[in-house]
Amino acid sequence: MSTPGTFTVRALLFDVFGTVVDWRSTVIWESKALARHHGWPADRVNWPAFADTWRREGYSAAVGRIARGEAPWARVDELHRRQLDELLAGYSIDELDEPEIDRFNRVWHRLAPWPDAVPGLIRLRHRYTIAPLSNGNFALLTNMAKHAGLPWDCILSAELFHTYKPQPEVYLGAVDLLGLQPQEVMMVAAHASDLEAARPSGLRTAYVPRPLEHGEGASTREPVAPAPPFDITAADFLALATALDC
């Protein structure tokens, strides 16, 4: 379908962690709930720092090593679990049994969406095919969609290609599965690096910043005004829907 401007888009692919869902607040909230359940002192663990380390080392760094060919393939659930085991040992948390640890590790399947995410996606879905394109594994993304009410038309995970973004095989593989040409697909993300990786493969790009991804007052690596400009920059998914005539 024609969009405002000079290009044609038929499908939208979404980065998920940080773009669609508020991973940090959810992980902190569930961590504190677990601590209260066990009666741990409030100052036993700095839960925001715990969440940040879990995300940085258990996801971002681990996925990066696999994408660069420095480590063998593993699902994100496995990467999260490895880091969680290290964190629990580092904080001397040994009261949790295996079912509790497994459930805690799957907090990443239960992340809450940003307030505009679901209503924005519903509007966009009226006109476009919409799907996640995330490094999260297939089961994680499926469970998250069910939990958060994310109205995807299908689930596209890097797991399908056994590599991770920013490798071009992920972007082009998703385009191929949709039966479209790269220029007919728009990548939507809160992270400029994701869009900059998608663009050389021919995808259109939409930048939706999430300044609260890392918490109030946190510094962010994301530019306020990305340069060179992406096809669309929108304040949230509702504004993106308006820009795309939805």
C-alpha cells in the first residue's frame, strides 16, 4: 500500500525488546515480587542493576558473540538462563528450587507492552501485515504475544535462521518468508543500530524512540535525531499509525 511519501510498504517488522515491550520494568517488578515471596530484605539485591546486567550480559553480549561467529548457536532462553545462574550465584541466592529458577528465567516471556503498543499495532494491522522480527526465540515471542495481547499476524524469530540480528540473513530471511521484496517491508525499532543494519538489505525504516527503556534519567546510546534520517520517525506506535495513514 502507498504510504505518505514516495515508497510502498506492505508489511511492518518490529524489534521487540525495548521497542514493543518494557523489559526493564517487568523484570524489576517480578524480581521484587519473588523477593517479597521469600521474605528477603529489601536491600539484599539491587534489582534494577540485576535486570540491567541480565539484559546486557545474558542477551546483548551473548547474542553479539553468536552473530559474530565467536560462539555456537543457542536460543535466547538458554542464554538468559546461563546469565541468571551466574547472577544468582554472585548474589548468593540459593533458596530457589529448579521450578522457581525456570519460571524466573521465563520472565522474558511475560514482558509488559508499552501503553501505546497494542492500540498502535491494532491500527497498523488493519492496513499492513505486522510481525515481530526479534532475536528472541520462537517460543518466547509466542508466549509473550499471548501474555501481552500483541496482535501479530505471524511470529518471525531469528531462531528460524540460526543467526542473530544484525546479520543480513535475518532481515532478508524474514522478507523471503513473507513473499515480498525488501522495499515492501519496513523495519520498526527503537534502536538506530537495528535500522541501520536493516537498511543495506533494502528494507524501509521507522524509528520509534523509547527514552524510558533504561529507566528514568538513564543515559541512552540512542540518538535524539538519528542521522542520516530514517524513512519515518514517530513518537510512538499511535503516531506511526497516523504517519502510515492507519
